[in-house]
Amino acid sequence: MVTLSQKERFLIQDLQDQEKLCIEKYEKNQTAAKDTVLKDLFGELKKDEQRHYDSLGQVLNGTVPSVNTNDTAGKDYNPKATYTGNFNQADKDNDSFLCTDSISVEKYVSSAYNFNLFQFGNSDVRRLLNDIETEEQNHAERIYKYKTVNQMM
């Protein structure tokens, strides 16, 4: 059972608020995306963000979930180009905007985890926050790879 200080509790709640925002953004982006590959990617990322939100909730309830610190989702993601040949440029521009916006959010959230994890005395909580930070970075990498392969740079 983990006991959090008032400061630690506040920080976890703030991170949970960030995760909730990410869930909502990915849900909206999944609906707004034109390319089905991107829709699927946003759906996967939304599920990851929900898992992060739930993990933080467990910490607030005194339990630290175990983590897999060997996440290679970003490195292993190799999307195929979908915006090739004949395509609607407005759709590509829309999807490019959604990607850029999502990368910006991931960069912010990742930096929040990086700063906040050093505020915790419990090494299991720090490990969890570090794992979530890595997953946030992998989200940005996956979106970046999608943008790159679709020449959205």
C-alpha cells in the first residue's frame, strides 16, 4: 500500500487530468481524421491514454501497477504511406494538422511526467511515471513516423 503526501496526490491528479484531456483529444481526432490508418492509430493511442489514466487512479487508491519498461512501440511502428497517388489534398492537410497538434500535446505531457516523477519518494511510483513518460514519447514517435511516410513534413 502506497501512502501519498498531499503534494504527491495533487501531482497525480494533475497528471490524470492531462491523461483525460489526451483521451478526449484522441477521440475527437479519431473522428476527424480522414485516413483510416490514422483513425486506427488515434484509437490505439486513446486506449493507451485510458490505461495511463486508470494506472494513476490505482496510485491514488494506494496501489502501484506493475509496468513493462521495455516499450518499443515507437521504434517498432512502421506505417505504410496512404497518401500516395490520387488523394484529396484537403484531407491530407487536415490529417497533417491533427498529427502536428497531437505531437505537441504528447511533448507537453511527456515533459510533465519528466518533471513530476522526481517529486516522488516511492521508487515504484517513479518507475510507473517514467514508463508512462516513455509511452508518451513513443506516441509522438509513432505519429511522427506516420507524418514522415506520408510526406507531411
